[in-house]
Amino acid sequence: MILIALFMLVFIAFAAGFLYFWGINPGEITVFFTNEQSFTLPVVITLFCAVLVGLLIGTGVHMLSAFINSFGSWRSGRKMKKAEEIGTIYRNGVGRLLAGDLKKARTLLKKALDRDPKRVDSYLALASVELQEGNQAAGIELLQEARKLDPHGSEILFKLAATYKEAGRREEAIQVYKELLANDTGNRKAMRALRDLQIELGNIEEAQNLQKQIVKSASSGPKSDAEKHQLRQLRYEMARRDLEQGDYDQAVDACKDLIKQDASFTPARVTLGDAYRKMGRDNDAVKVYQDGYKALKKSIFLSRLEDLYIGAEDPAALLSYYRSQMEADSSDLLLKLYLSRLCLRLEMVDEAFQHLTDLESTGIDFPQLHLLLAEAHRRRQKVDQAVVEYQRALSIDSQLSLGFVCEACGAKHEEWLSSCAECKAWDSLILPERKQIQDAKLVEGPKAIPHGQREA
């Protein structure tokens, strides 16, 4: 009833307005459609017709807009529902992947891709399934499909580059990392990965340039110090190559600079001495090795001194150096060990035996010491005692080599290397019992344990 009453009021108002305007606007308007066709209407009727037409058009537009919005909402709802369904399938597939059920994971993820071929995360997850099953070619193909959908996606590029590397396709991995860096020049993760690849391929100069960028972009702190140390290692590797290629002056300059930056960096000191030897500057090499041993107490410097002096057929100078150093520091057991070995090589058996028994009395016990003791006994014609020591030593060689061991991974090496061949750790090769020798103390007064009487 209220609506009817309202309608009647509107109608009465409209009729009253119509009659009012007709009364004060008695004229007519002629509208021409063509030169011959036209029609004439009163002004008021023309005005009200125009208003009605405008209302009809507005109402039509409003209804059309409402229809379009309603249709769009319907479509959007369908898309959201479909996306939720696909998302559920994808999450179930990832759950199966994490649980190790690769067969079920593949089925679900393929279903998710069939329903939405443009879903990047489905490609990535399905690629993980293939890679876990060892299907590298299929995994790479899926990652490339994901890359087409998102050419600059860092997750895709990282995973693709890592997969190329695992597949042995290092050059392709390098290109992917370079593309990633072209899109994100400050990405240190990509720079580190690319640096490591360049090192594996022997491209040390490229690796060094990348490391400079990493150091430049790193903030101060322990991580920055580690990156600077890595840069020094790469600079050293370049110096070592210069030495191998005969560019001695450049190798010397680089090693001196590295020592100035880090006096504890053993490879730089060793290589500096080696460079001087190749240049015929043996006196400079001797000083480098002696300074290196004085500063770091590492056996490689004593080994280098022995090679130099014995190669020059001047063992007396080496013996004099050892004795003078022992007088300056009689507690240096590492030097005492090398002195005893030198005495054996020079057939100074009694002095060698004395030094070896000094070492044994400290409680030190390792195969190389038994080897040296066995040789001393043999040369003193103490065959039975020599046999016992040989059995303890387990193995010997003609050079009475003490060998080296990696502090990081424990790998054994016959020769000293600047980095471990097994774990690649730098400056990690030491005498196997170096710490034991350094921590031991000489026994004052009479020898507590006569040689040869210690229990096995």
C-alpha cells in the first residue's frame, strides 16, 4: 500500500509539473530527420520525452553494468574456487614429496599442472620429484618450462643452475648465474656460486674478480673477514700460477703483499721462498723460510730449508742453523725432531739418538718417531730394538718422510700442498703430531724412561 501511495504521489507530481510547464511554454519544436521528413511537437512534450529517453538510457546502462559485474563476480568466484582446488592438489603433492612418496607426488603435481599449466610452483615441485629420482634431463626440462613463465624468477634460475652443475653441465650453469646477476647485480649468493664454479673450472682470474665484488658489497664483521680471506686465497692462487709460468717478479710482489695483509698465511711465505729459489736468490729464500718458521712454527719451512741446503750440498749450514736455534729455544720439540732426522741422514747417529730419546721421554708417541728410532738402533747395530721400533712404525720410506695431515678433514698427504686435495681447505696441512709436540715439555734432570724400555 505504501508503494502504491508513493507511486500515486510521484505520478501526480509529474502530471502537475507537466501541465505547469505546458501552460507557460505554449510553443512547438520541429525536428528534421531528413530534408523531407520531420515532425512537430510541443516544447513540453519534447522536453519530457528527452528526459524519459535519458532515464531509459541510464537505467539500461545501469542494468548492463550490474549484469557485467554480476557475471564478473561469478567468473571470479569460479576462478577462486578452481585456484583453491588446484592449491589443495599442489599442497598434497608437495606433502607427498616431503614424505618421500614420489609416485603419488608425481600424480598429484601433474594433475595440478594439467588444471593450471601456468602455475610455476607446480613445475618446480615436479622438477624436484624428477631430480630425486635421478631423472636430471626431465628435471631440467621442467625447470626450463618454469623459466619461460617467469624468465627472471631467482628461485627458478638458482635451481636450474644447481641442476646443471650436478649434471656436469658447468658452462650452462655459469650462463644461468650470469643471467641471474644481470637481473640482480648485487646478489651475493649468485656471485658465490658463480665464483665456486669458476674455481672448479680453473678460471681463477674470473673467480678473483667476482670475489672482489663480494668483498666490496659485504658489510663488516666475521662474514666480511671470511670473504677477505677467500680473496687472499684466490690472489695466492694467481701468484702460484705466475710462479709456474715463470713470471717470478709478479709472484714475489703478490706474495709480499699477501704476507703484509696476513702474516699467518703460510702458503704466501712458502711460495715467496720458492720464487726466490727459482730466481737464484737462495739467501733470500733461506731468510723467508727461517722467518716463516720463527713466526709460525710450521714444519714446511724446515722441510724447505732441508731441500735447499742439501740440494746445495751444504748440510753443515743447515746443521749449524738447527743447533743455533736449539740453543735459543731448547723447548722447540718440532725443531728437535727435524734435527734428529738430519743427524741420521748425516750418519751422526749418537747425536740423533740423543735427540730422539729426549723426544720419547716427553710421552710423544707416533709412527714417524718410531721409524727414526728404529733407524738409529739399526745404525747402532741394535737389531732387536730396531725391529721393535720398526713394528711400531708400521711403515717406512727411503726419505724418512714425516708426511702431512689435513687439520680440517684428516686426509693424509706425502707432500705439502697449499690446500687439501680432499676437502680443499687452505693452509690446513701440518705435521700429524704437530700439536702433540708443541704441547709437550722436556723432562728436566735424568731421563725417566730409558729408551727401548717403554711398554708398547
